[in-house]
Amino acid sequence: MTFVDCKGGHCTLGSNDFPTMTVGERVTVLYDSERPSKTTIYNFWKLWLFPSMFCLLSLAAAIFGIVLLRFSRVTLPEQN
């Protein structure tokens, strides 16, 4: 795979690093500008699946906590 970095330089990587890509396919490449050889292909699910699941689980836990607080019936002991 060959791509052009932000400085206009051409970087070539081995084809074995990206087995799901076909020759001539255009893809978005995410890379470290200091080390262009450290790359990954932008894939929405690969990049955002874990953070999205974490946010949804956190939201569910927050809603569960709010419902528990709202509908829990706590009785205080009577003082004599």
C-alpha cells in the first residue's frame, strides 16, 4: 500500500498488513505524522465500536441508577 502523507511524501507499506483491501481501492489512512510507517486503515466499526459500547453501557447504568433513586422507597426509623 502506498499513500501520501501530510508533507507530500510517499510512504509504502507491505500488502500483508491490510489483507482485506483490494488493489486500487481508495481508503482513508490514519497515521502518526512523526512515524508515517505506523498506520491503520480508517474503519468506523474498528475505531468506534468499543467507545460506543462503553458509552451505551454507561448511559444504561446511569438511567438504572436514576430509576432506582426515583422509585426506591426508603423508610427512616421513627425517632422517639
